[in-house]
Amino acid sequence: MDEFMEEMNRIVNCKYCGRPTLYGELTWLNGKCMCPRCYKKEREKEDGDDNRRDTQMARQSLPG
């Protein structure tokens, strides 16, 4: 196995939840490097905020 693959398959702990994950699975979002679970949770939180904002804006634009 070459050096790159060894690094990608190294097990590390997520800085935010502490769960072990492969280094190669860490993802960056908003300046944070996190495991797939934390990434998904953060994206859902962001998407939920966007969806709520869109719904509020749509309600405000309705006549009546």
C-alpha cells in the first residue's frame, strides 16, 4: 500500500463528536473538518434553516 492510501485509511477521532472515522472520510464544511455523521447533521441544520426561510418568504409574498 502506498503512503497516500495508508494516510487515507488511518483511523482518527472526529473533533466534534469524538467517534473514530477514516481520515479519508473527513469532510470540510464552513471551515470545520468533520466526520460524515457530523457533516450530515450540519448540512441538515443548514438546509432546514434555508427551507424555513424560503417558506417564510413564500408566505409573505402571498396576497391577502
